[in-house]
Amino acid sequence: MVAVVYSGSKAAHWKIAREGKTVAECTMPGINPCHNNEKTILDALNKKTILINNAERIKKIYVFSSGASSEARSKELALILSKFFKFSEISVKDDLYGAAVAACYNNTGIVAVLGSGSNCAYFNGTIPKQNNFGLGFILGDEGSSIHLGKMLLKRFIQGKLPKDLHRAFTQKANLDRPLILERIYRKPMPEQFLSSFFDFFVEHRAHPAIQEIIDQGFDQFIQTYLLPTIKEYPEQEIHFVGSVAGQFEERLITMAEKHGINITTIIKEPIYNLLNYYSN
């Protein structure tokens, strides 16, 4: 049996296949090695009956996780997982690599990630070219669900949301300024808190103020990540991967067209392509 894992900071999606066919799947909290320690990851694994029941049967695991961009972090996560999957050969790469394979397979192209985090790179058919974009949710991640959450909370705290949207957010989240600041600056995993408001964006996607935030986030992503990559690697097909790109596909296409960019594909859930690629 083969398992493929695609993990952002918010959630890790697992699919287990035998002879190319999916036999089990589950979702658990993200397994970002920069944010989650060994105990947190192992505790989360031990809460998933599907993983417990198949742990000894899985012979190969391909993990693509945010936060695993360095060799040290990849080895760290592989070692943690090997304590649960004791009979598995484990490969760990970052989520950008997984997105590139899902979008391009063995072809070249520019891959843009818009999920709980964000990134962009040229893929030469083998590996994504290193860049300086992956700065995490404090210094980077423009256009991601974390970034959108930050923009929403800032407008909410400053009283800049329209009254109807402000009221809807208050009823949905039951938050005020002290609670928000406490959750971000004093509690663990603020990135998951910031990303948790993505459902509110989906629910109120038709509201002009929400559309404005989304458009602003996409514009910042395009200018910060995509345009410099296109300039360095012109005439390459452009692929977007991730939940934010997939959920707001029309707004992303419209914003890209304003910059003269044609998007080739948008893949909301790359794990399906990754499972097909690695299980066959």
C-alpha cells in the first residue's frame, strides 16, 4: 500500500492506495514541522483510526508539507512519522514540490500556490527552482487564507467593515479586539486561527467588501510572487494550486487578466493528482 499526504499549516489530507486505487482517506491537523512538535503530530496520528489500522500495511509514504523546505526539516518530519509508521519508507518534501508535480507532472511550468500559505516557483520538470518567496505567515503568504484572515480581522478591529458584514462576523465568530489579540499573540498556532476565517469568506463571497479583500490579496500575490517569476521565465504555462485559488477561481482569473496573465490550470485539491502520479 502507498500513502500520499498533502499538508498545509491548517490541515493534512491523507489518501491510501493499493494497486492504484484509493482504499482509505482522512484529514487531520496540519503537520508543518516548523509549527508542530513531535508530540503534537504523534497525538494527532493516534486519533485517526484509519491510520492506526493501516500503519503496518503502508510500505511507502510520500509527504508534501508546508514548512519542510529545508533538508533538516524534511528529515525531522520523516523521523517523527517513522515512529508511527515503523514499516514504511517515508519521503518528505515541501508542499511547493507537491504542487509542482500535481500541476506539471514531468513538464516545465510556473506553479503558484494559494492555500493556507502561498508561494510560487518555476518547475523544471524535476524540482522547483529555489527562490526567496517562502517567508511564512508573518513576513509573507500574501493572498493565502492566512493573509485574507489578517486583512479581515484588521478591518473588523478598526471598524472598517460595512455594518451588515461587521454584524455577520460578530455573530459568526463571537470575537472582540482583546480576544483576537490574545489569540494571535499569546496562544499557540496563530496561523491556524487566522486561516480559520476562510469559511466566512466562502459564505459571504458575494459581498463587495469580501470581494475587495480577496482581490487585494490576489493582486499582492501576483505582484509579489508571480510577475517576477514570469519575468525570469517567460512563455511558461502558469498553474495555480490550492484551496483559495480553487474556491475563488473566477476572481483569480479576472485579477490575473488585469495583469495580462493567462492561467493554464487551477487545481483546488492537488492530492488527487499526486496519488495518481505516485501510486502508478
